[in-house]
Amino acid sequence: MYLMICENNSEEAPINEKKRASMVQNVIEKTEISPDMLAKHIRTIKAEFEQVLIEKEQSLKNAPEGKIRFVKKGNSIQYHHKHDHSVPEGTYLKREQDSLAAALAQKDYDCRLIRELKAEIKVLDRALADYRPERIDAIYSSLHACRKPLIRPLRLPDEEFVRRWIKVEYEKKAFEKNAPEYYTAKGERVRSKSEILIADALSRHNVPYRYEYPIQIRGLGLIYPDFFCLNARKRQAYVWEHNGMMSDSGYADCATNKIEKYALSGYFPGENLILSFESSSHPLNSRAIARNINRYLL
């Protein structure tokens, strides 16, 4: 009843707010399927096939005339070159002509490969034409705004997924009394100038993050990594730890121990853990930050 009222702009009284809140609370907000990567992967494979096809067709223009024939003589294999002016069994190729034999064998392989590549490209073209995952997403996107909060879609639109991810509430680690105050461009307090650089770079690239979001790490307990970032395209979270005092041997030992403990809890550098470092002689620079963002978070 409430949905009909909302969509038709009726003046009837809407459903009881308490009941509506209960209905919305029962909606499971997590997505059911991963973001679609298949279409992009198919396009990548197709582009690779097309590039190889161009190269192989070009190489055939420079390939030697004729074909190769293999003849077994006792325990050895002889190569024979068959062409328009040769005898039916082909001209015997001496050992010093092995490069010609290899070129003829490669030519035969390339001819077969070209036929198969053309067939596979047609298959991929048909797959791309028939595979339309956006039609699944359009079902939810086309719904009236009053329906959406009551529905658990198969996959949330990117904007909604990011919005809900950002809205997650959590308790940050407290700042010590009289600790230096550093603020990002958004006015968020952080603990160092280097963290300002990272946070502002994430914001400029529109990378959602949670500062010092608590997670459980085996052997360390509850910890507060510097940044908990989201690759919105992949919908994958990354922990970003900046190790800013590597000139201090005690700090470096602690950082090494923490990285080892991260691995025990399933966080691995290059997979879901981003690490940056600096020392008194090698300060953090914006290029290093940008490389990490471009590689893992976009």
C-alpha cells in the first residue's frame, strides 16, 4: 500500500513509520554477486587475439614458399621441402637448412592458428553482443526511489555501494593529549604530514577510505591501520599502512612484525595490503603515493 501511495502521489496516509523502519531494517544490504569483470576480460582477450592475428598475417607474407614434409628414416627424422617445382615427396633439406625447415613448420602452424583465431574472435563478438550484465543492474536502477530501500538487489549500483560503504560507522583510535594536530584538505584530523599527503591524494582520485578503521589481526588483536581503502570498481578493500620512521630500528622491527602478522590474517602486499615507507633520508613523495593509487585502487 505504501509503495503505491508513494508512486502515485496519493494523499492517503503512508504506512506507519515504525513499521516501515522495521521493513527496511529487514533488508539485507550486502550484495549477492561480485562486480562484473567478464565483459572487460572478454574484450581484453579479443584485443589480444586481434593483435596476434595482424602479426601472423603479416609474417605469412614473408614466409617461404611451400610446405614441410617429415620423413622417418630409422631412428631419425628427415625434413623435405614441398613446393611447386619440387618432386612429389619434396626436396630433402640438409642440416644446414634447419632454419628453412623451422620457417616452413612455423608457417604451417601460423596458418592453422590464423583460422582458429578468426573463429574465436567471432565467438567472442557473439558473446559480447549477447552478454549484457547491465540489464540486470537496470532492474534495480529503474525502480522508484520508494521501492529501493525495501529491496535487496542482486548487485547494488556502484554509487549506492560506495555510499553505504562510506556510511559505515566505527570508533576511531583516540588522539593522545597534546599530540600535534594535522588536518587534511577535508578537515579530517590525522597523525602526520605524510598521512595528509596520502589522504588528500585519495580524495583527489575519489577513492573512498576510512581513516584508522579497526580490524582484528591475528597476534596483534584490534589494530587501527592508517587507511582502509575501497577499490570501487572491484569492490575490494585494501589496508594501507604507511611506515614513516624506518630510520628508527625499533620502529622498523615493529613494522616488520606487523607485516608478518598481517599475512597470518590474510593480508598480503600487492593483494589487499598496500605498504609505503619513508626514512629520514628518503621522505615520502607524491609520485609513490600516486603509483599505489593507480595500481591498486582505480
